[in-house]
Amino acid sequence: MRAAQFTAYGPPAVVHVTEVPEPHAGPGEIRVAVRASGVAAGEVALRSGRLRDLMPVAFPFRTGFDAAGVVDEVGAGVTGVRVGDAVFGAAGFARRGTNADLAVLTAWAAKPAAWDWAEAAGAAGAAETAARVLDRLAVAAGQTVLVQGASGGTGAVVVQFALALGAVVVGTASEHNHDYLRSLGAVPTTYGPGLAGRVRALAPGGVDAVVDCAGGALPDLVGLAGDPARVVTIADFAAREHGVHLSHGGADAPAWHGLAVAAGLADEGRLRVPVAAAFPLDEVVAAHELAETRHARGKIVLTS
Ligand SMILES: NC(=O)c1ccc[n+]([C@@H]2O[C@H](COP(=O)([O-])OP(=O)(O)OC[C@H]3O[C@@H](n4cnc5c(N)ncnc54)[C@H](OP(=O)(O)O)[C@@H]3O)[C@@H](O)[C@H]2O)c1
């Protein structure tokens, strides 16, 4: 089968599609015939070597955290899913490999009928992350939540999860994405100089919790929340200097229940996972190049 992998850290061009042996579902796992898979910002960071201290990888490293497809193997002990079912899910934080024709998943949920394969492909990573950070902040109905980097593949799902919890959401993005943020249900503003004043004008009662999906603005974000414990970042490696928690798969228990939450919201028509671009698997380098811009509006996916 074909799989995308890299054998050294470096620019997008180090990723290549090659023939590899098929993986098989172990106990507690399933294997899917992949219809589409995600290319997340985290994949870009792993491939570039930026995360080599936090999450070193062994070469060759097969890329891809999440995917959607049709179940074709069910591992020992797995219940509730059968060969032929349509699912979306994730491979896990250490072993990845979903950018391939066949992928082993360790967490999954039934693919909502409302989502096409591309939309389902990048949903699992964003849903797990959204559940993990919002649980940690104990976001509840009536609170005001600020999402920094709200127009990205992860931020858009954090926005919709927070709204589903009953929060009011202020989201930051470039101005050309403000109508998009409104369409998701967030109150938009721009990031960058003057952020604190703009947010205070939009949320005069204050901000109860901040989810930082971008990095680089923690002093402003802590000032707005009033307490570093009310800020969680998924993207700022200087978090500790500001007393802020950096949440990632190696630091916190994965919130796999987020997949079922996402499926439930999608079935109710309350969760979209917008797709910025879909590329054939063989064009994985172009997908990494787009992800590296940090300005794709939604998820980047590969179709098999
Ligand atoms: N730790 C974890 O568990 C975890 C999980 C998922 C993602 N992440 C990380 O979270 C980050 C976001 O992921 P993603 O998938 O949402 O990425 P993405 O799709 O590339 O989104 C990037 C977002 O950041 C915004 N942005 C770009 N430059 C910015 C700046 N200087 N200041 C503030 N916002 C800026 C973009 O807004 P505009 O395009 O509107 O300008 C967009 O909303 C990445 O660093 C990724 O590695 C971490």
C-alpha cells in the first residue's frame, strides 16, 4: 500500500509517498481503508523537527494523525464496530500513519451522515483537542471564552465546542475571516497590537477562559483572563514562562470522548469541520506547504 513518510527532518519536500507493508489492527484497534486523512499543523511541526525535543520520532516516520474511512479489520476486544462501517478517528500520538491507503486507528466514532469523507478526515484531532482544552478550563454555560487563532483547523472546532457548552465566544482571526467566524457563531476581532482593548470592548464583563491556538500573545491573553490558570495554550512553547499550561498529547490525558461529542453535534447540525483544501495523497508535499502558511481556513486533507 501507499503511505506518506519522511526519513529526515526538513522542509515539506522531505515527505514522500512510497510503498510500505500493510499495518494490521492490534488488540483494541481497528484498521480502515482510508478515504481521506488530515494534514494538521502538528504534522508540519513534527516533520520540520521543531518538536524534536518534545516528541522525537523514529525514521522512517509515517505521517498523519487522523483519518476517515471504511473499517476493514477489527482487532481483538473491540466491540461496537464492524467491517464495512464508516468511521472517523485517530491513530494515536506516537504512532501515526493515517496519510496512507490503510491506517490503524486507536480511537474512532461513526462518521456523521452530514459529513463527507473530507470533512470527517480532519475532525478527530481537532475534536480531541477541543474537548481536552475546554474540559481543563471547565468551560460552562454563560461564560465568555476567547479563542485566539479561531479561524484555523483547530480553532474553528474549539469555537463550536465552546458554543455547544453554552459559552459566548470571542474569536480572533485576520479581518477577511471575520464573516467566517460569525458564521460559526463567534464574535470576531483581529489578533495583534491592541488585542486586549478590542476584546475588552467586545466583552465588557470580562473573559472567563482563553484557548490559545496560535501562540505569541500570552501576556495579553493572561491579562484578559486575569489569571494564567484561566489560559490554556496548544501552540506556545513559552507557556511556562507565563505560568500557562501547554496542553498536548504527551502532557495531558487524551480526551477521546471528544470524537463522540463531535459526532453528536454533527448529527444535530451543530458542528462543521470546514475543509480548506483537499489534495490527492500523492500531493502530500503541496498539503504540507499550505499547512505551513498558518493561514488555511479550516482543515487540509489528503484523499486516497
Ligand atoms: N498541542 C496540541 O494538542 C495541538 C493540537 C492541535 C493543534 N496544535 C497547534 O495549534 C496551532 C493551530 O493549529 P491549527 O490546526 O488550527 O492551525 P492552522 O489551521 O494553521 O490555523 C492557524 C490559525 O492561527 C491564526 N494565526 C496565524 N498567525 C497568527 C498570529 N501571528 N497570531 C494569532 N493568530 C495567528 C490564523 O488566523 P488567520 O488565518 O485568520 O490569520 C488561524 O486562525 C498549531 O501551532 C498546531 O501545531 C496543537
